[in-house]
Amino acid sequence: MGASERPSAVRSKPSRTSHRAASAKEDGALLRLSVLDQSVALVDRPHAESIRNTLALAHHCEALGYQRFWLSEHHNHGSIVGTAPEILIAAIATTTRHIRVGSAGVMLPHYSPYKVAEQFRVLEAIAPGRIDLGLGRAPGSDGRTAFALNALANERPAQFPNDVRDLMAWVTGSQLPEGHPFRLVRAYPEGETAPEVWMLGSSDYGAQVAAHFGLPYAFAWFFTDGRGGQEALDLYRQLYQPSRRHPVPHTALCVWALAAESEEEAQYHFASRARVRLLRDRGIFAPLEPADVALAHAYTDAERAHMAEMQREAYVGTATGVVERIAALARRLNVQEMAVVTWTYDEAARRKSYQLLAQAAGLVGAARGPSRPGCRPRRDHAVVTLALRQSAATQRLWHKAYAKGALPMRPPKLAAAAILLALSPSVGSACDSYDDDMSLASVLAQAVSQARANGTLPAAEALASRAGAPEQPAPPAAEGSVGAAGAAKS
């Protein structure tokens, strides 16, 4: 049962979507870009808003053509409220269609490898071929919190290689070594695909584990400001043992980046991040402040010098300049993928940054521009256009669709949901990810469910009523009875 033993041949088929990465250049992209999101805490804003921002950003970045959307894990951290990546992965995977979704990562010493395998087998069943399982050894917290998560916090890190071996076997459906006490234990649900396991790290330890098991390796460049990155990548490649799924080494970096229309605007929003970094260096983990508040603090000369150094080193500026610098780093270190993490107090500025970076990098989908609250109607989404117009003809069409079983709600609820769809970024930005009315109806259902949960559904229904939606569904119209006159009214 030594750490040198690797799981035997994997029965699960490699993910078909992994081939999308290999075709990035064929698609015209200048750089393979992914996203790391951490659900950052914001001053004077509820933590739930940070979680909703994460969900909305995932849809936004899928529409822009980003390859992966990864969620971090931190605990008892005043700056970051993303504590459960596996739950966020499920929420995102059920409402996206193409982007890979994963953890960056699961801090394995806190948990049973078997339970993590079960969780990610369920996630793989939800979104086959789109789940990434990034693993880390760091606690993602302080020592006291590590013991709150696992009473054996002192012992588990030393078992990390064995835990990785066991987790890989369970999550891929392969065999554990002879004599292993849990050799006959299986992780369900089984399936033809398996999550893609990554090793994450900010030192050479994770690089060695990744190399031993033949796993792709992502270095947290933003966490160390690059220190140790080159050495870790070199060691990974030097020690790499090919695996069935990854016959050659595969590497990624995660960098902190922010783009805006001008250098001045980018540096303005960066002030919030710089302030948090200064506090972190003093052992204070604080929520993100608005940029103008961060700039208004009285800083010492040493702090100003440190902030100026951060500005010089950071990937912050216009999108073209930022992408050129990121691409140059990727070439210099010979890495295949780059993930971007961005913190801004202004969520619109963050979404804009990802849009500008996608456009500058030539990502597929970026030319469509940003997703916006209230989706831009397309031919496939004409049903939303009709709902927003609130005409009698619309209500008849809704009722017909409901009667046929194509929509899950009666017309008055649909009218309210359509208005919520137009007003809610967390739902509206997902609209372009759906290409059929049934999928779109599920988005509307999600809008109503969210509104009911937060108590805004009555107000939305009242708004729909004032807009002209009848309180009760109209009787179904005969086929073809909504003619030119009805269409004109709508």
C-alpha cells in the first residue's frame, strides 16, 4: 500500500471534452484561458451575493468561450466565502452545457477520499465529461480550523499520496492494490466517463505527487507571486511517469489578472485587491472594499512602495497588454493552460474584465460580447420575447405550451419568471447557454424558485400583473388562431 503504487488500468473512458483543449489553436484562440473563482467577500454586502456572483460569472464565462471554471476551497477566511466547491460545481454544472467545471481544489486531508470520490462520481453523472477534480494538500485555513474539519489534522497530510491513490481508484473505477482493506469497496454512481483529476500546488511537493501519478499539474502563480513556479514545473516534467489518460506532462498556471478599457481604470479597480493584500501580509483577512475607499486610506511610505511594486508585477491594464504578458509567461514556462482569478468590488468591472480578456485572447464566443441581465433574444429564445411583451396572444401561446407539457409552469408564473429573467443577472446571464425552449423553461423555473426563496416572488407577480399578465391563464386557442393581428399586438 505504499505511495509508489498507482491504481491499475482505468475502466472509465477519457472525457471527450478534453479534446477541446487540444483544438484551441485550431479554433483561432491565441491562448487557452480558464477561470478560478473564489467567491470573495465584499464590504457591506451579504455573503450570499458573493455566491450568486460566482454562479452568474460561470454562465458569463461559458458564453465567452473559457475552457474551465474552477472553484476554490477556503475555510474561516474573512476574504473568501467559497467553502464548498463541490456544491457550487453541482449548481453550475446543472445550468451550463459546455464549459468544464471543477475544484481548485478539494483540500483532501480534511476528508475521506472515498466520500470525495462518491461526490465527484455524482457530479460526473450530472455533467458527464465536464468535471475536473483538482486536489490540494494545504489546509486552506488556519490550524485551529483544520482541526475543526478533521480531528486528525496533524496526521492526514502525511497520508496525502496514499489518499490520492485511493481517490483516483475509486473515482475512475480502477482497482486498489492487492491486500488493500477497501479493495472491494466501489464508489457509485459508476459510468463511462470519469472526472479529470488535477494536482494543484504552490510548492514542489504537489509537483512530485502529480508526476508520480501521471496527473496534470496546476501551479498557483498568483499565490506565491511566481516564486518557486519554474522550479516546480521543471521538477514535475523531470519526474513525470506517463499514465493512460495523460501520456505526457500537462501543466497550467493560475494568475491574478484584471483588464479594463484603460490602464487608469484597471489600476483604479486594482486598488481594492492591493488593499486586501496589504492587510493579508499583516495577518488580517478582510472583505474587499470599494476602490475609492481603498484609495482613501492613509498609507505609510513603505505601504505605498509595496503597492507600487504590486502594480508593476500584477497582470493589470488594457486587455491586449494583459493577454500579451500572460501569453509570454505561458511561452517562457512552456505551460499549456492559464487560469485567471480576478477580484473587484464592482462585479460589473469583473465581468467586463473577463470579457475583454476573452476577446483579446481570441476565445470562441467572445465576439458576441458580454452576457447581460435579460438575455438578448435569439430565434431559439423567441418564447422569452413573447413573455416580456405580456400580450394576450403571449398568454395563449404560454397556455398551449403548458398544455403540451413543454413548460413546467402556468402562464402567470411564467410571466413573473420572464420579468425576473430580465432583471436578474444570475439567471439572465445564463440565457445564451440554452438552445431549446425546454431548457430555457428550466431557467425560468429556476428564477421563480429563487424568487420564492428570497421572498420576492409576490412582488414579481404583481409587476407581471401590472404589465398586463392575466391572473388566470386564458383558454387554449385553436391551432393557428394567433394570426397576424395577434402577432402585431405582441
